[in-house]
Amino acid sequence: MTLTITLAGRAWASEGTATQEDSATVAETHAATEAAHGEAATFPPFDPAYFASQLLWLAITFGLFYWFMSRVAIPRIAGILEVRRDRISGDLDDAQRMRDEADAAHAAYEHELAAARARASSIAQESGDRARAQAEAERRKVEAGLAARLQEAEARIDAIRKKALAEVDAIASDTTAAIVKELVGATATKAEIAKAVGAAAKRDEAR
Amino acid sequence: MANDPIHQFHINRLVPLDFNGVDLSFTNSSLFMVIAATGVSAFLVWATSGRGLVPSRVQSVAEMSYEFISGMLRDAAGSEGMKFFPFVFSLFMFILMANLVGMFPYFFTVTSHLVVTAALALLVFVIVLVVGLMRNGLHFFRLFVPSGIPIILMPLVVAIEVISFLTRPVSHSVRLFANMLAGHITIKVFAGFIVSLGAFGAVGAAGAVLPLLMTIALTALEFLVAFLQAYVFAMLTCIYINDALHPGGH
């Protein structure tokens, strides 16, 4: 304790009050202070007289304080924070769930839209195909009819031409006979006329 | 007496108690311990009485102090350290309140007495020692053997580590005690200058403005120190608890 006493004494002296060593001999002005304190001028924080009392009351107050903190105050604050954390995470979960639902609805909408679009385009395609097929069939029918009539007409033209050609020979023979009779005054036989006409026709063809 | 900067540290018996010659009186020191403890308790109960989902101002102060200490402890000692949360929280709040209450003029500062801070520091020291030995057994002494040290230096390093471990309660307690003591003495000395100068008439009164400004500045500083020392005490406690839980890993 000598260490603390000298330490305390020095502190005392530096503050201009009596040291413990001096206290007996020093001026009366300090006597009143000393008397008021009722004891030797030990630096109070190092005065062992009150150590036991301070330790006891520290143990009591800090012990009770610790008990109160751990049993009442801390659980209360922890409870409040817990509730808030739960609430916030619950709200976040709700928000997440709602967003998932919205996403799902959006996806379903997109899916529906795509399906409808596909159906629409397939219907358009189908009806287009059908119309085209119909038009094609129509065209074929008309073409077939036209071809048949063309063939018929050609056949008729052919027949007419054949008939006309056949008649040309007869006309040529008659004309030849008439010309010969007029020019020569004699009648040629049918065979001769036919022979001459045939030769003339051959000559024409050769030219 | 008004000018005596030491007077504020005197202990006075309020309710004398004597137990087999040992003085266990209820003193002004005891009174302010009770005030600090009940003050924090009452504040926390009052602040949390609303149990608001959206905290009021006082409730957010209570929550902030809770999260401040729990964050500090978790950072220092990991989630295992949270077992000691009530202890660290109590230490911090008790010291903070004792420091702050001591800032009132004529009030007693509990933490300006070495025996109080030493008791708290030794409590931490003993808890660290007991928990460290119970959890880790002899592995706790790995605390004194840092890894990656050449074998030749080992005895020296271990000796230094052991000494630094054993002096922890000293530095832990003296830091808080000395800060509170020195701060309060300094304020009181400068405040005493105001009165002394004021006695020298008009010139003295005009000159007394300087120590007055100094006193104001020191009072502000002391509020900071009151918080800071409570924080430092709690922070060191967290670090020491980490040593008890994880002696190998630094």
C-alpha cells in the first residue's frame, strides 16, 4: 500500500493540498478540509477503507443488472427485432409469391396468345390452301372443257377441210372438163381429167 | 473545498453498515451504481414498452444499442460468442451509464475508482480463463504460442505472450479508471480557474472566459470519452472472449 499512498501523496501535493506526511505539520487552512473528510488525506480512489463496500455494492448492483438484462431487457429487444425480421421476410415472401403468380399469369397469357396466333395462321393457311385448290380444280375443269371443245372444233374443221378438199378435186375436174370442152370442143374422159388435175396438183406441191 | 478537484471522488457513507469490522456501508458510490443500473433498466423497459414494428425514437435507441453490441461481439468472437451477449451488453450499458451519470455536476462517477474497474476487468479475465480452459482444456495455452515463430524465439515470445495475457486486467481496468479520473480532474481544475479569476475583479472576470471555454470544450470531450471508454471496455471484452473460444486462430 506504500506505493499507492506515496502516489496519492504526490497527487495531493500537486493539487496544493496537504500530503499525508505533511498533514500533521502543515497550515491550519487545510485542517478544516481534513476535518470535513474525517480521515487522513488518502487519494480517494486508492483509499482501501471503502474497497469492501464498493465491491459488495458493485456485485449486488451489477449482478441484479445482469440478471435483469439477460432475463427481461434483452429478450424484449430481441423479441421486437425478431418480430420485425419475421414480418419483413414474410412480406418479402408474399411479394415474391405474388411476383411468381404474376409471372405465371404472364407466361400463361403469352402461351395463350402464341397458341391463338398459331391457330389463326393455320386457319388462314388452310383456307388459303382450300381456296387455291378450289381455284385450281375450277381452272382444270374449265381448261378440260376448253380443250374438249377445241378438239371438237379442230375435228370439225378437219372434216370440213377434208370435205372441202375432196370437193376441190371434183370442182377442179368439172372446171377442167368445162374448160376443155369450151376450148377444144371435145369432151375428155373422166380418167384423163383426173390424171391431169393430179399432175397439176403435184406440180403445185413441188413448187 | 469548491476548488478541490479531488473532492468529487470522495466516498461518503449514506447508510453505515458494519459487518464484523468490515465497512460495507451504502455509500454515494453504491447509490450511483444503483442509479446507473436502474437507469439503464428503466430506459430499456420504457423504450421497448411500445413494441412497435416501426420503432419510435427511444425504441430505436434501445435497438441500436442492442445491435451495436451484438454486431461487435459477432465480429470479434463469431456466433459462438453470442452466449456472452448478455454479459457484454450489461458491461457496456452499465459502464456507459455510470460514465454519463458522472458527467452531471455534483454527481459521483462510479468508474473513477480503480477498485470498481478492476473488479469488472478481473471478472472478464476470470470468465475468459474459466471458459477457455473448460472449452479447450490444455489447448487453451496455444494462445501463448503464436504460429509461424522460429523455435529459437519461442521461449521469448511465449514469455511475452504470457505476461501480456496476465497484465490484461491491469490495462483493461486502468484505461477506464484513468480516463474517467483524469477527465474529471481536468474539468474541475479548469472550472476552478473560472472562480479564482472571477475573484480578481473585471479583468479577472474577462480573463475567466478562457477557462470557461476550455471547460465547455472539455465537457464535450468528456462525453465522448464516457462513450468511448465504455465502447473500448466492451470491445476488449469481446476480443478476450474470442481468445477463450478460439485460442488457436488469430
